[in-house]
Amino acid sequence: MCLDRLNHRFALQLLENIVAQVVLENVYKSFPAAAKAEKVTSVVAPSPLAVDVQDQQATVESSHQVNVLRRINLTVADGEFMVLVGPSGCGKSTLLRLIAGLEEMTGGNIWVGDGLVNDLPPKARDIAMVFQNYALYPHMSVYDNIAFGLRRTGKRGGKWAENLLVGMTRSFPKPLRYTTEREQSVDKRVKNVASLLQIEPLLHRLPKQLSGGQKQRVALGRAIARNPQVFLMDEPLSNLDAKLRAETRAQIVKLQRQLGTTTIYVTHDQTEAMTMGDRIAVMNKGQLQQVAHPLELYNRPATQFVAEFIGSPPMNFLEVEFHSPIFISHPLFRFNLPEVWETALKKYERQPLILGIRPEHLSLSSAAPTNIPVQVELVEALGNETYLSVSTANSSAAAIQVRIPPDRSVSIGEQVWLSFALDKLHFFDPDTGLAIWHDS
């Protein structure tokens, strides 16, 4: 579908809702330890932001609870496209289900607009959710799938006979159907949404007659038709092939901008997160690691986890030692740092540090004490760029990823030297994993 051809009149007709911000205050979610006893260690393992892991584990064991979400504080602004990203099992889908009312919170508050929704059932929260598996009714046509939520909203009063006639004659030819004013309104909304998503020719089909991309658009249409205050999307592109996924994520962003509805989108794919979100909330082991704009996450990660998770290939990490006044050493290289690092690193005198450097900030160079000697283990030529996986003399160290120009020829097994872009270095505390910032 091509959203450049969207009919603005239909889009404006859908904007009857009042866009609302979503506020999460100190949200916790726990499960009984007996149900997930085997997962206690992995769930409460230390994160870079943990204060005292042993105390947390003792608390979990004594209360017989497994904390899957802890201290979640997040504000999603009116009309914002917020992406929740993190590895599988980090709690992002659970958090989305808490907002939708499909899971019960252990503690905290959730606000949608001006209303506290903690005790409201899902249908009363004015929220629409798009699920990973689309959750379409297999026995209903595309038209009826989109109309289903509209027909269940509002007060029907005592007009049970009219509603019965509408349902009984819905499959009849159009001249023989019994329609009410409410059903005419539903019909108008369904057709407007179908026009918006360019699925009018599909309205008579069943879900089994649709492709994955078409099912995804129908699921979006069902959510849009309800005209909610908030859209929740739980990995809606995960079942699509790579080409269709790339096309559809751009279409979803354009559609969200057309409608202006507050959207919270869950994914484990950092490429989706970087290309779709106004802001991104990075999660790990039940906690928020950082909330920021995409480029801020990439250029100024708050933790080593964020630095590794955001970026493809991920950031490289090397353990180095700092020496005054402004010098770092490694068994394979040593060099002076820019002066801006002097104050920030002073307290790490003769202590280990984690040096972070992204693949594009390493360059093939000549032999020198300031450069690192490596051996090429893998060459991935993508046409517009080439990625190298190289190893150091220390066989226990992780492989280093390097991005080089496509016209530079390198062979597997070749010995090369890498130089660092000194203005692109990152440093992290080895104990906490928190980023160390310089003054400028």
C-alpha cells in the first residue's frame, strides 16, 4: 500500500478522539516464584542500574515472588510514537499488556490522559491493541473483523429486536438487509478505514484468504476504526518477511503521523526501533535502561548494555587501564586520550576501564604502538559496505567488528592493524556498566 496517496478527508474523519498521554508511575509486576522457580536467577540477575543485587534476590526469595518489572517510570507524550525495545524476556510485552489491562499490576499507577486506569477493564480504557499474531476472527470477513469492535461499543438500550434483525440480515444482499442508523455509521467508518489502508477489495474475504501483509493491515484497520486514545502494538511485523517488514514499518510511521494518535510499539529489533520511534525506551531484565531519541541512544548510550544493544553490528568493548595524566594502555596498544577525558577518568587511576568503539570508528591502518594488530576471521561484503570480524592475539577476547569501505580488499587470515577514531571513544565503569561522560 502507498500511504502517499492517503485521502486526507478520511483521515480527518477518524480524528474524533482526544489524544492522551500515557504515564507509568513506579510500575511493578511479580509472579509467584513457585510458577517460575527456574527463572528466578535470570530474572533478577544484575542490571547496570541495580543498586544491590543480593538484597534484591533476598527480597524475592523471602516474598516468594519473581519480579519481572521493577521501578518502571515512563511518560509517553500526546501523539508520540514510543518504542519499547529490548531482548526477549525483558518484560516489554508484559508492560504493554499492563497498559492494556490484560495483566494485573503488582504495584504502581497507570494514567491515560487524566484518568487513572488501574482498576478499569480493558474495554473501558479507550485503548486499541494490535497483536503479534493479528488475532483476527477466522470465521468473519475483513469487513466484519473491522466492524466487530464498533458494534460492541456504545449503548444498545432496549432495541434488542433491531439488533437481532441487523445480525440476521447482515449476510443478505444489500437491498434486503435491515439497517439502523448506528449500523450505517459503522458501515461508513469501516469503509473510511478500508480506504485509508487501501484494502477495499479485501472487505469480502476471510482471513485465510489474505497474505501476511494484508492480515497486518486488517489488524491495524480494526484498531484504527475504534478511534482510541492510544494504540498499542506488540511486534506486529515479526511474522512478515524482511522486504515486506521494511516497507510496512515505514507505512505504519506515516499512518501514525496522519492520525496523530499516541502509540506504544514493542519490538526486539533495534533497526525497527531506530527507524520508527520518536523516542525509544530500552529495557533489560525488567528495568528501563535509557529513554531517549534514537540518535542520542546511538551516540550517548547511558549503559554498556544500551551501547551493545543499539547498533548493528554492536559496539566493540576492550578492557584497558587508565594512567595519569591522560593515557590508556592495553596489552596490544597504548595512546594518549583527548584532554576532555582528564577530569572524568581521574578517579580510575591504574584501574581497569571498558573502552567502547563502534565498528565504523575503526580504520585499517599501518603498524604502530597506538594501533591494534588483528587477524581477519570473516569478511561480509554487502556491496555498499564491508564488515570484518577480526580477532586479537588474546584468543579469549571477543571478536571485534569493523566496517570498512567496499572498495578496500581484505582476505580471510590476513594480518591488519586498526586505528581508533579518538573523538568517538566511549568509556564504561566495569562494575556498574554505567557510561562515563567527559565535560564537553
